Amino acid sequence: MLPDSLGSLVHLTELVLSNNVLERLPESICSLTALKGLWVKNNHLRCLPPRLGELKALELLCVDNNRIESLPTSLGDCSSLRELYAVSNYIPSLPDSIGSCSALEILHVNFNHLAVLPHSLGACSALRMLWLDDNRLVELPDSLGNLKHLTALWLKNNALTWLPDSLGALPRLTVLGAWNNDLEALPDSLGHLSSLICLNVSFNALTAIPPSLAACPHLTQLELRGNPIQFPPPDVADAGLDAILAFLRSHIPPEADLPPLPV
């Protein structure tokens, strides 16, 4: 147990409490108004102080590998927060207030119990990297299409059956990993991902790949194994990326609203 007097260290900028057996943090920790980094991974925490949002200077929060069942609503008041790591906890949902974290660039919440995401997540306009692997997600909010700075989106090992069309509005997305889900189709809008380099949709329920995907000018990695693909035909799908893209290009409808095809 930590003493309440911890809150008197008002000039403290970094606090590392990882690899202990802490079951709670004292409320007084919220008086550390100069704190920029807080690491409490590998403990036994079940919750965080409700007044966490009073840490206005906090830029990095790491609570990986605890037993946390919810994040405080006041998290949205952490106006300087740039990096949030909450891997391997028991979190079933993110607070709606997370949309107020306008400085948030990295959100890492793998290995939790997330089933849905708040629509407000799309208001995190600075978000660059979003890890949602190994949760229980069945759908994604359309608002993710508002994350114009997002470069990497990881969704593996969830229960997704579809991806929102709005993902095609992410101009900086380079990596989309969605293997080991239940995807039955991919949206045509993925053809608008002008920065996409890697798409991994292995081990889903896909029978067809949209021809629009051939319009992605920088696509160099396409993982399709473990799907019952019929379009392109299996012999084309097994022939590699160049053969797949050539086949898809030949099947793009003339009226399709897509960027110019890469040469």
C-alpha cells in the first residue's frame, strides 16, 4: 500500500510503480499535478482513482497487466494524454469521455473484454496507432473514419463480421490487421486507402476480395490464407500478390468511383 503522503510530491514528473502487488492507488496521487508519466503495469489494480482527470500534465499512462475492470470517466479530462497502454486487463468498454482526449496519439488496449467501442473514439483526432487485438469486438463505429492521422489499426482475434465503409476515409492508414475474425466481406471503400501497404485478413470467412483493392497504389502485402476465397479463383489467389492485383484490376467496373489505378 502506498501512503497518502505521496500526493505531497507536487513537483514529481515521473512515477514508476510497476512490478509490485498494488491493489489500489491512493486518491492523493491525483494531486501530482506536474506528473507527466505514470507506470503501474504488472500489479493487482482493479480500478484507477476517479479523480485521475486532475492530472492535466499527464502524457503517458501505462496500466498493462492488472485486473482493471473499468477506466474512470474523468480520463477525458487528461488533456495532455498522448499515450495510453492498458493491455491485459478486464475492461469491457471505454468511457465515452475518451473522445475528449484530443492529444491522444497511441491507444493500446489488447487483451481486454471490449465488445463495442464508443462513437466518441472518432473524436480523438490526433490518434496515430490503435491496437484492439484479442478482445470481443463484434462491430466498429463508423466514427473511426474521422481518425485522419491513423497509420495502423490492429483488430486480430475479435468477432468482427464486417468492417465499416468509413475505414476507406483514412488517408494515412498503412497497416490494417484483421486476421482471426469472422469477416464475411470487405468494403469496396478500402480502394480509397491511398497509403495502405499491408492488409492482413487471414483466417476469416471471406469468399471474395473487392476489385477496388487493386486501386491501392502502395499495397505490397496482402494476406488471405485461411479463407474460402472464390473470387479471385483459388489458382489466382495462390499465385501471389501480382496475380491477384492484375485479376482485380480487370474486374473493376468502369463506373467505379476510385483513384487512378497504379501503373
